[in-house]
Amino acid sequence: MKRLLHGIDVSNWQGRVDWSEHAKAGVSFAFAKATEGGDYADKFFEHNWSGMRESWLVCGAYHFARPKGDPATHAQHFLARLQAAGGLRRGDLIALDLETNDGLPPEQVARYARRWCRYVEKHTTVRPFVYTYVYFAKEGNCAGLGEYPLWIAAPNHPRGAPAVPGPWTDWTIHQYSNSPLDRNVFHGTRQELTGLGYHPR
């Protein structure tokens, strides 16, 4: 059985994060919120991005999806914020946080997500993770996203044993706890995780 790598994810809600302490405690990877929609930027992202890197964690950045907006504009906003914080290095990860429909029907939510992911993949060569919940995916909001690795939020399931909604057949990262901090596991090695990240052309 593959080993589980331990990770966390953070946003402005956590304030200033002590990354060296998390690294000492066995955290191997992390995701930090960079942007939301087309104009919001997390004020702690640059601190988190550099802190993760300085602590030798596998670095991930995520965008909180607002499906009512234009996916290309939102992707540009995310990539600009990422670049301003120092940009991507080999093995860095990207994710789309897809958990709200903004009052839109599932097909429109899924179309937004597909377009955002394709735009980011085209401009970075990184295939984004899709973070979502089982019930949200089952409503059809993730249609057509099965080619992207699944980061599933399933805090009511045992660590490393989440339910997997369609269109996926397997999970890649499991967020198994969200109190007092979002905690995650990846089933594989550090090398396998960075293999899903950025690799310069």
C-alpha cells in the first residue's frame, strides 16, 4: 500500500502561518488561497507562498471559483497574482476550489470550471487539481472534469478512504479534517506529487 503524504491548506482565515512549525510537525505539502473570482486577492498569499517554499514543502496555490464571472478573466487574475508572488517552480501545484454555484445551473458551473482549467493548463502546462465536495459533484457541477486530479473534501470519511463522486474514478488528495485546520493526505510519494506539478518546457 502506498504511503500517505500529509498536507494542509490555508487562506486569509488562518492569518500568518508558521510554516517552519508545520514542516517540523510532518507536513509535506500545502495549498494557499491566491485569488477568488476576478478581483479578490488573498492578502496572505505572498507570505504563504514564500513560507512554504522556504520550509521545503511542495507548494500549491488555489483559486476560489465564482462561476458567474468570466473564466478566462478569473484565470488571468490568478496567474497574475501567482507571478507577483514569485511564480512557479518545478513541482509546484495549482488547484481550482469548486464548491459554490453562484445560483447557476450545474452545466454552467461545470463549463466555467472546464474553461478555467484549460486556460490555466495552456498557460502553465500544469493540470489543475479540482477541489470539491461529493454532493456538489453529484449535482453535475463537475461534468467533464474527470481528466483533472481530484482533491476531495470528505471530512466524514476515514483518512485516505473518501467517497469518490463521478466523473472521477479515484481520488488524489483527500481533505479529511477541517477543524481546527484543513488537513489533507496524498496517496503517494513526494516525487509522485511533484510529478503532477509544474515542469518547465
